[in-house]
Amino acid sequence: MQKLNEKDYARIQKTINKYHKLGITWEPGIEEKFGKAYGDIFQQFTERCLDNTDWREAYDFMSDYKKVTKFNMDSNFEITLGDSEFKYKVFNENIHREYVDAYEHIEGYKKKYNEKIGKLDKKRFVVGKKIRINYLKNKLHTLENEANLYAYWKQKDTLKNDYLENKTEEYVEKRNQLNQIENIIARELAIDALKHKSILAYRDIDFVLSRECEINGSTYEVNSKNLNGVINDFRHKILDTTADNTNDLSR
């Protein structure tokens, strides 16, 4: 991998010092020049990440882990309180008990309501027969729906706990691997870019860009946090260094 040499550091430091001392007499178009250089390197960074199989595998694992572990069982039993200006959600124990009851006793409820429906259906002369049958059917449908939903949520909660217990360590490893890959890519690109576009280091990068891309049906999002960190780190080292130790900084 190529490195920044003494001439590169001297040239970049000169560029930084020039724009750092501009003060009120701001040079027209400086942000546009910087934005163009930064946009180019972020585009390359994004492409390199997405082309890296190990990066995508780590991302896939992390995405799956986050999706599973963000599930919150209690959020399914919340009600909204407050007014039009300030609303908030709170857990409602009554709703929770209702779903648990349906889940635990659904077979009994099926038997009970189907028997009632069957008896009504056999009677020839009953006031509001159709209305009463529809009411019982709707009630049973509601209970079945609550039971099925609670069963589904229990599965998701069980899976979440399994991930937290058995996959958290691997998640940390994958996250570190992804960051390492990004830092390597960012360092290679930053060295190459700074050799030709010293404007890239004229100021600290204090914003984050992100880009989504779909590959083989999976969506990936690349952000510039690690890229920013690498470029900013180069800038700080260049500002602090002297001609005598610049060669050590790109190793």
C-alpha cells in the first residue's frame, strides 16, 4: 500500500494552513471544492465496501441481529395517552391479560362459542338470530386473532432472547470486523486522495453521509463515519507533525 511521503505532508499542511488562516476573507467556492473531493471519495468508499464479500457477510449478520433483538413484547400492549400537542404511550396490563387469556384458553373459547352458535342456528324462531350469531362469530374471531398474535409475539420474544444469549458475542466480532474492513478501505482511499486533493483535509469533517443499495434482494447502507474518522485523523496528525517525523505517520 502506498504511503504519504514528506512532500505530501508538506503540501497538505500548506493547504490546511492557507485555508485555516483565511478568517473573514473567505475564498469563494472553497466549500464546493471540498464537497466535490469528499463526494468523490465517499462514492469510492461505498463501492469498495459493497464489493467486499466479508463486509456484506458481516453486515448481513448484524442486520439480522438488530432486527431480531429490537423486538419489544410490551410495546404490543400499549395505549396512547395525552392530547393533540403531547402524546405518549404506556403499557396496559389489562390488554396484556386479555391476550394472554385468549392464548391460554382459545380451545375452550372455540368450543364455547361454536356450541352457542350451533344452538342458535338450529332454532327456527329467534328474534335477531342472525345478528346474535354474527356477534358470537365476531367475538370468537377476535379471540382467535388475539391468541394467534400472542403466539407469534412469543416466538419472536423467544428468538430475541436466544440471540441475546447466544449471538451477542458473535455480533460484537462481526461489528469489529466490519469496522476494520472500513478503516482499511478508508485509509487506502484517503492516502491516494490526499496525494492529489489536499483540499480534502482543509477542515474537520463533522457530518455523516449514507447511501443505500440493493444487492441480490438485500438492502445495504454504507455510512461515512469510519471514513470521516480516518481523514480527520490524517488531518490532525499533519497539523501536529513536523518534517522530521512525517514518514512515520503513514505506516
